[in-house]
Amino acid sequence: MTPLFIRIEGVAFWAPSLPGWAIARAAFRGEGGPVEPPAKRPSPEILAPAERRRAPDSVALALEVAAAAVRESGRDPATLPSVFTSAHGDLAVNDYMSSTLATEPTLISPTRFHNSVHNASAGYWTIATGCRAASTAVTAFDASFAAGLFEAATQCIADDRAVLLVAYDVQAVGALASVTHSEGLLAAAFVIAPGRGAPAQPLFEATLVSGPAAAVPLRSAAARALAGNALADVLPFVEALALDAGGRLDLPLSRSLALSLVR
């Protein structure tokens, strides 16, 4: 494929032990550590107080990092197309839906029902920001971040405009935890723009490469501590951004395909 040249205008990150990109960046560089005690789930100011209380963890995570990444980029959130990617969406809500349908189906909560769909976070974001640009929801199991990044980069180059990429996953609970594994809360967001920009903005050449693709080893203890989350494939990318170094990073998309990033 023709290489895609993309730059990163805004970065955001959130985990209970690393609540914010400045804290996470220092920890990934070995210049800081996790916060104690761990932070509670974020409370995104972009939502009205009542919505903030009702929003599930997945929505709170996604909107917290989305708002922070857009703020850093200086872009208008109402004009940005977006790609939201998650391996599982909100596992707690879906566990509630499954168990309620199996026992007392007439007691299903309408609010929880609309929070169970995979694009719930995208919907909350577009409503909160008044954004009418295109929004895409992506999932690819343990390659969900790589798939979301490839989708966002493709849209960015094809339409020659900046795109917001939001990635998040939450903890597996209930019966679903017996068939899929995910620990804690983890989210990251990036504003991706085409071509070259300010020298301080990370620039990547993205291509698809065929052949067996192995998981990328993590460099820092801070990243390894988060590797139990279903979004763990975002961690090599944020480590690379934190270290601000050149080189090649191959993110597996499948057993026979990877997204190759060269900085």
C-alpha cells in the first residue's frame, strides 16, 4: 500500500494509576511513577452533571481523553470526524443486560440499554460537542487499537483533514469475565492530521506489512502494569510517543498482518 504520513497534534491518556498524559509520559520514561492511591474513574466536564452521574465507565473514560486530546490540539471538537475503538465496549453494562434478560427481562433499564451499544461513547461525544462530522465505531478484539489507528489514518489521508481517535476498554465482570479477560480502566485519544506540521509534532509513516506479527514487548514497568486491559495494544504506541525517539513499531492487526509505523 502507499505509505500514509500522519502527525499527532494532541495526545491524552488515562488509567487509575496514571490519570493524565503528563503523569503517564513521565512514568513511561522512567521519570515518575503511578499515583497512590489510584484515581477514581474520570468525571468529564463536557457532560452535564446528571449525564456524568448516569454515564457508564466506558463513556466517562472515552469523553475524558477525547476532550483532553482535542484541547491540546487546539482544534474545534464540533468539526472533527472521529473514530472510537474498543475491544468490548462496556462489559459491565453488557453483563447486566445478559443477566437481566436471562432472569427478569421486563426489568431492563432503557438507559442501560442505550449504553450497551458499541457506539454509545461516540454518540455521547457528538451530542456533547454538537459535532455533525462523521463518526465511526471499530472493534477488532485484541488488535482494536491498531485497527482504530489504521481506520483513523486512512480517513485522515483520504479526506485530507484531522481526525480524532479515541480508544478505551473497561474491566470484565460477571459471567463475561469467564470468557474474556480485561483488567481495570484504560483509555487514550489522539488528534491525527495529514502530512507534515510543526517540528515538535510526532510524524509517522504508516504502511501495512504482511507476515506473522508478534505482540510488541513493553519497555516500562508502568506500561506492563496495565497490560491486563483489553486495550493493551495501545501501550507500545504511547510508550513510543513518551520516549520521543525514532524507529519502527509494528502493531499486529491479525496473525498475518501488521500496521507498521516509522518515525
